Amino acid sequence: MSASKELPDWFPYVAEDVLRCCRPEPGLWVDLGCGTGGLGLALARASNSTILLIDPNADALAEAGEKARAAGLDGRIVPIVACAEQIPLPDGSVEAVASRGSIFFWNDPPEGLREVYRILRKGARAMIGGGLGSSYPRWARDEFYRRRNADVQAGGAEAIRKWEGPRRPEWMEAQARAAGLRDSLIEPTPPHLWLLFEKGES
Ligand SMILES: C[S@@+](CC[C@H](N)C(=O)[O-])C[C@H]1O[C@@H](n2cnc3c(N)ncnc32)[C@H](O)[C@@H]1O
């Protein structure tokens, strides 16, 4: 396979998992640590809900806004510059939170998870973690990880340690425990590195 062969877009596959696992009511949904909005836009395409795109990087959000305009989705996309650790939304205000590939970069992952829990409406779910979607084609997954591992290896031992350290199910579970979310987790969690949890009574 040529190294430059373009891989299929993984965001629709991740969005499919979010919809299947979270079964969100229509309303306000969040893509947290959205970057340029790939997952949020895929969720917008697959629903009639309004997607709040949250990220501390204003430039990435501006690019997400451009993509939303080009796709005619800007009426249902709301960019918000903020961090997971301090989400500027009221308690119980959203129907779902999805976050792909971001928790590994948060300053305080347990605090971010507590914030996610706080903004969920009772009975609503969040899916936080990383991956390409459970039905992403096998050949493309293998090629994605081959390329990514080559990039990480090229960065040397420190880069490998920083990359691999948090990208383990044990690390994810430790963050959920530290956030006090152990009892809210829904098992089995989706494949790969995801936490799926539901807002309970408190
Ligand atoms: C690897 S990118 C992933 C972007 C996108 N979710 C995706 O799947 O392509 C990580 C994102 O997390 C964001 N991020 C970093 N620290 C954060 C924090 N404390 N709270 C929320 N997002 C954060 C970064 O700005 C960046 O956009």
C-alpha cells in the first residue's frame, strides 16, 4: 500500500458509536476538545441536534466554524472557547458529551470528567476517549496505527512514553475512579479507549 493512500474519514464511524452507545435525546450535544470539529460535524450531519464545540484552541474552533459554514451546518454549531476543567454551561444542561482524542491532553482529567458529569442531564450519557469507531474498516485501522506508531517512534523514547502512558484502558479507568465516576460507568464500555457513563441521581 502506498504510504500516501488516503484513509476513510473516521469521524462518521465514531459518531455512529456515540449515537449507539449514548442514545441521546435531541437537544444540546457537546463535542469536547473538538479540535477542528470532525466529530461534532459528523454528529450534526447524523441528527437535528445543536452541537456545542468546545476547545481551548480558538484557531481550531475558527476552522471548525468555516467547515460548518461550508457544509451548511452553521445554524446548529456553536463554538465555545473553554477547557474541559471549566465548562461554561449550567448543571444538567446537555443531552450528550462526546470527546475523542482529547482527554490525553487535559491538564486535570478527573476534574474534566467531573465537569462532564455536572453538565449532563439526569439519564444522559457521555463517551470520552479515543479511537476510530468500532466499524471503521480493518485495513484502514491497521494502516492508521502503522503510520501513527511510525510517527511516535520517530520522536524517541520520551515521545513514546508520553504517547503510550495515557493510552491504556487502565489509565482511563484510573481517571474515572479519581473523578468518582466508577459507579456511573456503563459496562462493557465501547471497544478501544473509551469511558461510557451516565448521569445518575446526584
Ligand atoms: C488530538 S486533538 C483531538 C481533536 C479532535 N477531537 C479529534 O478527534 O481530532 C486534542 C484536542 O484537545 C484539545 N485540548 C487540550 N487541552 C484541553 C483541555 N484542557 N480541555 C479541552 N480540550 C483540550 C486541544 O486543543 C486539541 O484540539
